[in-house]
Amino acid sequence: RKEVEQDPGPFNVPEGATVAFNCTYSNSASQSFFWYRQDCRKEPKLLMSVYSSGNEDGRFTAQLNRASQYISLLIRDSKLSDSATYLCVVNQSGNKLTFGGGTRVLVKP
Amino acid sequence: EAGVTQFPSHSVIEKGQTVTLRCDPISGHDNLYWYRRVMGKEIKFLLHFVKESKQDESGMPNNRFLAERTGGTYSTLKVQPAELEDSGVYFCASSQPQTGVQDTQYFGPGTRLTVL
């Protein structure tokens, strides 16, 4: 079983719509959680950290469910520029990040 | 402020040859990390430096890989001899420790290594 699992997609989303997807993690002792965004052939870039109480950054909302060991990301009012691969990232210990395989999102006009 | 830089951006070598990848972290960042993504797989951790010391090298695949960070500034990752399965994208990241919160790792653009 992978340490961090994501639906690879793609999620085809009409512009302006809302899309949400999850990831699950296997290590219950995981300490911190992130969503990174990766454009084609580019480096991962931090989108947002995920806090236990849930947090929002503009059109993006992240939730953490420790009991069920999953993290979610919701994107409202999708823009064409939101098309990317979204990486679920978990810090299990120290500063060693564990990545999911990514969820691909395609926003279409 | 300059971000993490990596050199070269691409490298194509033959099996058995040696390749050295370089990473320059964000100025002042004590933490430096190497990760890699091989074809069809997720990005995986290789190792973590704090200044010039190896903090965690649990992800290094085997002894053909040697990472150094002399002087605690830039880092090199040498693969010798390279094998076909070493092909992939090698990312470097850096961060600066913060009190009470998880520090953010900033990634470089990666080096795409192809071993023929």
C-alpha cells in the first residue's frame, strides 16, 4: 500500500465550476500536511498547508480528517489557470516529505 | 530573492558513466533536500542536509549515489556509475527552520537525467 494515495484523475472541470478531491495517508503519526501544485515539467510549488481545523486561501479550501486519515482540497470558481497536477504531501517525521502521485485537474472553457 | 537553482537542467549520459548534479539553495537556508521522480512514480525523498551535515539519508537508493554539501552552501549529487533505472527528474529543495511551525520547502526546477 502506498503511503500517500491519490486519484490520478484527470478531473475535467468546466470553467467556473467547483472541484474537490481527496488523498489518504497510511501513517497515523504523520505530523503535517500540504497541497503542492505542479505544472507540466515544472517544480512542485506549495499551494497551502493543511491545518486540523481546516483552512481557506481564496478559492481554495483544505480539510484534514485525522480519524479517517484523509486530506481534501476544494477549488471554487475554477479558472483555466488552475489546470495542473495537485500533489498531496505528508510530513511523517523530521522534514522528510512523502508525496502522493498527484491528481490531474483540467479546467476547460 | 533568487530561488533554488539546479544545474544542469538536462543531462543525457550512457550507462556506466558518472554524472554530478548541483543545487544552490535559497541564500541563508540551512536545510537542503534531494528528491527524485522516476518515470510513472511519485516524487521520493533521497536525503536531507542541515548545513553541511547529513541529517537523514534514508532515501538514498544505493552506494552509487553520493551527496555532499561542503561548507554548507551548495550541494552536489553524484551518480557513479549510472544505471538505466536512475533516469528521472532530480529535485532539490531548501528551507529555513522556523519556530513552532513546519518550515516550507521550496523546490528547484529539477535536473532531468536520462541514462541510455
